Amino acid sequence: MDIWLGGAIAIAMSLIGFISVWIKMGIEKGEQKRTIQMLEQKTEENKASIVELKNTTHSIQLDIAKSIGSIEAKLDGIKETITTWRGGDRRAAKK
């Protein structure tokens, strides 16, 4: 009977160990899946942020180009006005 009881205890301990290992593997697999999903989500968020930053940069470049064009047009107007005034001064000096 002692042999049978010892064998039963050994089998029970082996089953408990096997089940414990199986459960631990399942838990680890679940944690890995959650980690992978979290990393994929962060990657997608970062990709979206990069696209948004590219669009913002492009928008800023367009705004700067518009501002420079506006400034150039104003400077051309000022140059033309100064040229006109100088021409008027020369005509007045000739008289």
C-alpha cells in the first residue's frame, strides 16, 4: 500500500507540475500578445504623428512662401515709389 500511495503522490505531483507549467506558459503567451498589441498600437500612433508632422511642416513652408511673396511684393512697391520720387526730384532739379 505504501508503494501505491507513493506512486499516487508522485503522479499527482507530476500532474500538478505539468498543469502549473502549462498555466504559466499560457499566462506568458497572453502577456506577450498584449505587449505586442501595445507596441503595434504605439507604432501606429507614431506613424500617424509623423504624417501629421509632415503635413504641418508642409503647411508652415507654404505659409512662409506666401509671407515671403507678400514681402517681396511690398518691397517692389516701395522700390517703385522711391524710383518715382527720384525721377520727380530729377525733373524738379532740371527745371
